[in-house]
Amino acid sequence: MSFRTVAPAYTTDFRISLEPLLIDSLPGNSRVFMLKSDTLEVFRLEFIFPFGLLHAPDTETGHFMPRLMALGTAERTAYEVAEAFESLGGFLDISMGIHRTTVTLHGLSRYFTAYLPLLADVLFQPVFPESEIDIQRSQALQNFQVECLKPAFQANKAFKKAIYGEKSLLGQTPEPENLLRVNRSSLQKFHAETFSASPFDICLSGCFTDHDLVVLKSFAEQNGSGVKPAEPVFPGKQPASDVRVETENAVQSSLIIGKRLFNRAHPDFFRFLVTNTLFGGYFGSRLMKNIREEKGLTYGISSSLVANGPDGVFSIRAELNKEKLNEALAAIEAEKETLRTVPVGAEELTTVKNYIKGNILSGTNTLFDIMDKHKALYYESLPADFYENMSTRVDAVTPEEVMNMTETRLKDFSTIIAG
């Protein structure tokens, strides 16, 4: 019998118990982290290298190298590389972060070993053809010509410079004159100093056999030699600044208010997570209700804290009518002042906490999600119980702590306005 008028029972009190990893060692203190499932027919294979953008000689070379590695190797042309992966149902992505570079292959389990020669070719034998460099450079220049006219692009560019400083690679944006200097020899040199000279960790999740693992470890032993590169110097924090960038013929203004803050390992993280979600971190936030719904000053406004190496970046972002800019700035400040001085009500705080916990649970739906959680614990040096006790720590945040977080953390911002 169906009871359609009776809501199902639910609970907001839970603990996340991550499926434990299988861990094996590799040469050079590297490891293989594994999560196995016999019910899937696919796998995700990740090679995690201990270098990133901060190891690059310049922003442009760091930007181009991951894009060009699959566009011509010692064995295959760009077309042949793409065709080889597609014929096996595989998808390859190379992503360079600040400190680490991740090469990710999604593939069909039955072709596991067939992918590895292709991976070896792309990772360790790219030739960076001049013709492909020219194509990538031309595309980048065209994209720059279009994007530089947009206030959002100019605001992002100025914000990076404001929080990291113009001398750091993190504070720079690829420039047309520098794109012209990128050449085959600089890419080959950077590749030789990184991919060809570094060990790597492996994260393998999905369906794979014992034979697949033996072949994978042999692949790692043949290609994963080298010494972990020295940790680069992370840029120091910059003083707060106000920057106005004039963008010709712009109808809207792009606003970014923010600063360097902290990452998820910080003891204030959960208190700030609740505070930020309430302030501007979801669609029902104070900023959205006031500035979008009540005042109609923007289609969207949000605030976020993004972990970025040893710290994090907090920012408030919105696209606004130029004539309404001052009104929006005043409204943001008013919402911040209310959050600082008036305790949040129990119903609103409960809604925010339930939203956060729902996101936490939805982030553990798949085996790949669970592997991502393990990677975060390992590479971000998070406490072992970080995810297990998330719900409890979110629930423990009080209205007084929200007020304190607003008082101590939501201040000393850089303000960037482009448009």
C-alpha cells in the first residue's frame, strides 16, 4: 500500500566512512592508491606529478605544455593520438595546478593494458610540433583579443595581481607579446625538467584485474624514475588594494572583492564554511536575497573560499549595471554588518547546515568521488577524520561563531572593479 501523503523518514545526523584504500609502493617513495570495484566496466587512472605552474619558467610555457603533449609524439601525430584513445573508448586530460600536475585517463576496463603504451608516448615522448604550437598560439591570441574586451576577464586579471603580486607566476596572465616567445625548445626543456625527471604517484579506481596492476607497476618502474623537484617559494600575501580598470564600451561592471585566507586544514575552516554559505555561498544566501531578489541589481552574486596551495582565496563576485555599482557595494557592506552584529536565527542556520551536509553526501556518490576524498586527505594534509566528522563539525557551529568569523575574517579586502 502506498502512503503518498506521508513523508519518508530522514536524518541530518550522519558520519562518512570512506572505503579504505589499497596502497602499494613504487620506486622513489611513490605509491599506488587503489579503490577496486568488480561491478563497474570502467576505470579512472591518475598520474600525479610533484610539479606545477610554480615550477614553470613563465606563465605561457606552463599554460601551453599540457595542451601540446598529446598533439604529436615520437610515435604518433596529433590525429593518431586522438584516434588511438577514441578507438579504445578512452579520454585523456592533463591538468597543471600550482604544485601538482595530474594526468587523468578514463577508460574501459577491458582495454586497460592497451592504454599504457599510448600514455607512455604522450607523457614521455611529446615532440611539440611547430605547426601545433602555431595553432595553439593563434587560438590563444584570438581568444585574448575577445576576452580582453570583457570586464570579467580584466577583473580576474587584476585580482590575481592584487592578491599574489605581479612578480609571481600566480599573479600573471598570459600576455600576447609573451605568447609569441613560446617555442619548441622552451617546451622541450621544461618537459625534460619535469615529466622526464620526476617520480609520480598513481591513483587507480574502478574495475581492474591483478594482471592489470602488475603491468601498471611495471610501467611505473620503467617511467617513474627521478627526484622530486624542490618546492617552489609560494608568494607572500599582498596588502589590500582598490583597483579600477576601465573597459571601453562596457555596459556592465565586473566586481571582485576578496583576499588570501586559508585552506581546509585550518582550524577555522568549518566555522567559516557555515559563515560563507550563509553570506553568499548558495542560492538562498543573504547576498542573493538582498542584491538579486530584493534590489534587482544583478542576475547573480556569490562568495566562495577556494583552497589554493598552502592557503586559500576568498572572493565575492558579481556582474552589475555600472550605474548601480555604488548601491551594490553599499548593500554588500550592509549584509556583512548585519551578519557581524545580529545573531542568525535558528531556522536559517539549520537550513544552511542541512544544505552543506547535503553537498557533503552528494560528493560521495561514486567510487571516483571517494578517491577524490582520499587524495584531498593525502595531498592537503587534512586530519584523518576530516570527512568522517564533517557533519558533527558543521552542526557544532553557533550563531556567535558566525558573528566572530564575520568580524575577524570578512575584512581587509582588495576591491577590483572593471567596466
